Amino acid sequence: MRKPKMTEYGDYATWVTFEVMAYYQVRLIISRDLVKSWKGRLAQGPDENSLAFCYHVKDQGRSYIFLQPDSSAGTIAHECWHIVHQVLSFCGVEQWDDEVVAYYLDHMVEKVYEFKKAIALKSSTKKETTNGKRKRRTKPATASA
């Protein structure tokens, strides 16, 4: 996975593609301010008190999933289920075998955790290198004669 970069909306975003499901695209967004993130991208969004949500673009094979950095495993699984349901529906899958659903749900959840890990790694590396302070160079002490 490429190093995540902060977007103009103050969040981190990446694309997840379901290649074997008509190349369905999911924009995965991790944000501390979900309202700012969705208002910058979409014309409509959820209740402003939402902790996470999905948005599906009608007839375009594209969805958005918005999560907070500290979203629980249950919240992530819940939102990923909405994505999988939409992908399968979009592709015209009428009867869902449990194993198929489990496979795609696993795929989406894994992508979320990989991205969260990449963001956390980027943040911790940045903190380690700067540690919040800049070190000043000092001249070495010289011995006086």
C-alpha cells in the first residue's frame, strides 16, 4: 500500500476495487471530522452525529465508506457489510451464498485495517522524527588554554 497522504478535506482516503465484481470502486475515507469529509465530496450525507456511514452512487458502481480513526471493529464490520451488500446487488447477484458474502466481507474489512495501519504508521513515524521539537545545533565546546 502506498503511503497515505492527507487530503484537502483533512482526512485520509484510498480506493478499494472489487476487480471480479465489475471493478466496483469504494472510496475508503478515515476522518476525525466526518461532516467536513462528506460535505467536501458529496451533495448529501448523514445525520451530523453519525459515527460512520456509507454512501452509494446510484447506477455507477461506486460507494463511499466514512470511518473515524478509532472506529470499533463492530462499526467497521457493520459499514463493510453495507458495502458488500451494495456490490453484490449492483452486480445482479440474487442469491448470496454465505461463503461468497464472507469472502467479500473479509476482503473489505482487511482493506480497512490495512489502511488504518498505514495511517497509524505514518503518524507514529512523523512523531518519532520530529518529536514535537526541533533540535538546535550547538557549537562544540572548545578548550581554553
